[in-house]
Amino acid sequence: MIIVVDGINRGRYGRLLDEMFALRARVFGERLGWEVDVVNGREIDMFDALDPAYVIGLNDEGHVVSCVRALQTTGLHMLADVFHEILDGEPPLRSATLWESTRFCVDTAALGRGNSRNSVSYATCELMVGSLEYARDAGIADIVTVIDPIMDRVLKRSDCAPYDYIGRTTPMGKTSALAALLDCSDERINRLRAFAGISGDVFATPEMEQALAGDMPLPNTAGQSHASSAAA
């Protein structure tokens, strides 16, 4: 199940944001060893102060198991202002119809293996479907994302391969990073859905959103379709 938290509704979802920042600390600070600021077990950076949108994946109990951040590229964003070495001298892409996707991560410790709804693979694909559909519906044509080589392989394996890359692969922490371009087309989304076996709406219903905002038990989600890698 996917929920989008942005500058308009973020005041309602303090618990989800807290869990999301804690997940980011575990993935980027501990597992990947990136030079990120972790305070009280939460990873938060300057771009979180710019009112980005967060696409957040939840398990059946309403806890965060995946997340990704979306930022406009017309202003400050990570590829232009932090990961500029990846660009290798090329100017950053800037467009009102291009979003930057960063901090993509999945809780590999909380999820199982295989292809079940509570697996790492399914949660990863569900988050990708949710982020692409959210961007498409907002009028965004393309996404630029800083990813590690593992995530690059995940994208290719799930029939969601980048259509192009920018700059060069650059060492970062315990791994390396590269910048990839993805279109937000129906064709890409349908391929990804078919690969993962995801049908129906992946987003939380209004009733679920209300329950999550009030930290109340979720409505029964039985039978509803929902659908270790990381991106900067």
C-alpha cells in the first residue's frame, strides 16, 4: 500500500515520516556507509526542508517498509548540488516536467524473500509503480534518479530499465552511484505491473489515509491488491 506525503499533508503523518527517516538512516547511514547526517537515529538532509513529496510504502499493519523522495529539478536538488561529480562536467538537467527521485530504499530486514506481497521484490516494484504513477498524474514526463549498481540491476530485471544515463559512475561510501533517466509512461508502468503481478490501485484509500493520520487500526485490506536495493 502506497501513501504520498507532501508539503500540504505532512502535518498529518508525523509517525510515518519518523519511521521513514529511521529507515533511511539504517539503509544509507549503516548499510551503505554513505556520508549522511544521522541524528537520533533519523537521516534528514537539507532537501527535506524544501517541501518534497514522499512516496511511502506500508505493510498491512501501516508501518513504513519503503520510501522515495521526489524533488523538482528547477531549483536545488541532489544531482546538481551534492552529486555533481556524477555529472562529470555536464550541466544538470532542469525542467518543470522532470523530477529528481532520491532516497529510494526498502526495509530488507522487515520483508521476506520470494514474490509474496510482503517480499522485498514486491515492495520494491510497488514503490516504483506508485512513484511513477504519482509523477505521471502530476504531469511529470521523466525522472532522473541517482542509484547504486544493485538498483540499476533491479530496474533492468523488472523490465523497467533506464532509457539513458547521465555522467559517469562515481564511488560513494561502500558502493558507487550513477544517474539514470526513466520516463513516466503508461508503457513503462504497465511493464512493471506485469512483471510484479500488481493489479488494481496501489494507493491507500481515503479511509486508510484517515486511519494512518490518526494512528488508528487500518480497515481490513484482505483481498486488496498491493503491490537489497537503494537509490540516493
